[in-house]
Amino acid sequence: MTVVDARPDLPDGVGAGGPGHDVTTRVREGRHAVLLSDDGVRMSGVDDLGAGRGPSWLDAWLAGNIGDLVAWRRHLHANPELSRQEFATTDLVAGLLKSVGLRPWVLPGGTGLICDVGEGDTCVALRADLDALPLPELTDLPFRSTVDGACHACGHDVHTTALLGAALAMAAAPALPGRVRFIFQPAEETMPGGALDVIAAGGLDGVERIFGLHCDPRLEVGSVGTRVGPITAAADLLELRLTSPGGHTSRPHLTADLVHALGTVITGLPTLLSRRVDPRSGTVLVWGAVHAGEAANAVPQDGVLRGTLRTGDRDTWAELSPLVAGLVESLLVPTGVGFDLQHRRGVPVVVNEEESTEILRAGVAAAVGAEALTSTKQSSGGEDFGWYLERVPGSFARLGVWSGEGLLGDIHRPTFVADERALPVAVRVLVHTALAASAAH
């Protein structure tokens, strides 16, 4: 594999992330060859479902580079990097952007980057996320992850490749109606998310609207799901630590029964929340981990309970922290255990603004046809794109990546796969959305 180094001052085989990042530069016939087979043959392309829809410069760019899109995506897929460790990914993207004369800048943390294409006072932003998940990949793909315990099970390799393709295609345009900012964001899979890093670094300065796409393995490739209003949920993390003097299970009255207290919270807190929060808000608490004790005849001295708390309503999210704290206290004080509750605020609801969503829908129709548009439901998953929409209007859509054959899958599974025909679809949708948004201003 050969990737383009964004740091020509570094020796071959060493990237910004240090030794082990194979970032050498190779140019072949004026184009950067990022992934080649052993005999030097370039990757084959995939069908372009929007071919011929224009503009002519976009058709030409995709016709000449669709094999590169596949190659870049497969390289990223095979070499996943976890949140805030996306050094080689950042190098790869930055190097390709620089190769066409663009001037990307890396975020202060060393991962993630931003690049403007075009000129003018109006600026619309397009965003993709870079990071992988701490999961082993369980597919039989020839380009499956080579990193133990990490894989792109959420499609961020697709997102990154599509945004990179859109940036390079727009850089090849003879003229643009305004300036487009390409945000390659790190650490989406952490809470409260790398979007806050982008914002803190000035990534939204001057931006009037922002748009993004996310892989959806329940939508067939060629389809794009849009929605006005909330499309994801707010998501928080709860961690509850309990303490007890411990003791023998034959004498629970002489101690504080920690396991019983854990059970009280496990069943009681979700029930109480369902009676204290408007059911229309879509609020749900699900426990994911509980640990306490080892011996069957000993009351443990400590235990921990962890879970996620989600809601589809922005106002409800603002009220949950004090409400949960009060309910936990009311449940545990009678048990006599000590307790410490950590309520880690996560990400807000992604609320798509109406005008921006209409712009995005127009972009989809222009990119691949109005028949590609489909509605989508609000999910209870969290997405830090919501931080952007708390500051500027925008819209977030779902990109179909199901091949149309076999069982429907889901993201965040080790068996996640994406149909690569979604790559040129996403490039076209991003480009046309940016053009439509710029023209609207």
C-alpha cells in the first residue's frame, strides 16, 4: 500500500502519528496512487448510479477517479484508527488535498482537519467523521481490518472517502458559487464528541449552513433518507458506584445489602423515569454493565452499574440530570449503601432545520434523481453532529449502503458491510447539496 504523506518533512515510513504509519508519496501519471495491487494495477471502480447527471466537471472527475475512491475507502477500512488516534487517516486526507493545491489545516489535537474550497463571503460546510470503533471485525472482506480490536463498523471510512472525493471534485470545478468548508472530524465515537474540538478551533466561523451524511445499512444503496426535525437522540452515560461495609449473606440486617441495592436501581430507575418524563419524548434508560462481588455467601463491599440514557427531546435532555440524581437518591437512601453517581452529558439531539433539509433534498434529487429520496425515522442513537446544529442551521441525512440482497444489518456490529456503490452517490449528494446551499445565499 502506498499513501500520500501530508508531511513531506518526515522520512518515508514515518507519519505525524510516529513510526508505524506507512506514509510515503508516489505519483503515477500525475495522479496520487494511494492503493495499488502488487503488480501496480489500480483498483477497479464501481457503478456510478448518478452518472451523466452533471455538472460536467463532476461527471468527468468521477469517471476518472472512481477507482481511487474505492482504493481510498479500502485502505481506510483496512487501517482503522480509534478516536483521537486518527493520525495516519489525517495524513492521508491532508496529502490528497494538498496534491491538488488546497491548503488544509490540522486541528490542534493533531487529528482531524479542515479545508476550504472556493472563494466568497458565503460559506457552507460539509462534515465527515474519521474514527473507528473498538470492535473486532468479523467479515470475510479481503480488505477487512488489519488492526486487532478495531474496525470501521459505523461506516466512517465511507464518510471520509465521500467527503474527500467531494472536496477533490469541487477543487476541479471551473467555478463555484461560493466557499465550501470540508470538515474531517475526529472522535465522533466518544462523548461529548470531536465536534466540540472543531467548534473550539473555529471550524464553524463564517459557516452559514452545515450538512452531513451517515451510512444506513437498512436503506438500499442509491437511497437517501431525510427528515425535518429531530433525527437522532441525545445520549448520556450513567455510572453509579455503590459501597457497603460488606458481610455474610446470613446476616444482611447487619450490613447494607449492596447487590439488593443495585437491583433496586436496575429495575426502579427506568420505571420511575417512565412516570416522571413525558412518554412522547422517547426517553429510554438501558443498563449495559453491572459488576459486584465474587462469592455467593458474601455481601460485596463495592459495585458499579453503567448504562446509557437517551431522549429524543432537547428540552427533556436539559432536565434529566437533576431528575436522575434525585430519583437515585430516593431509591438508595433507604438501603443504607453509599453511592456516587456520575452523569456524563453526551451529545444533543440532531434537529434538522426545515430550509436546510429542503436544500439537501434538492441536492439529492439533482445528484441521483428524486426517486432516491425517502423518509426516515428518528433513531435513539447519538450523534455529535447535534453540536453543530446548536450553532448554525443544517441537516443530516442517511445514506443507503445495503446492497439489496441478504439480511438487513446494522451499524456498530462486527459484521457491518457497506455497498461501495454508495461512494459516488455520496460524493454527488454532497457536491450538489453544497452547490444548492451556496446558490440559496
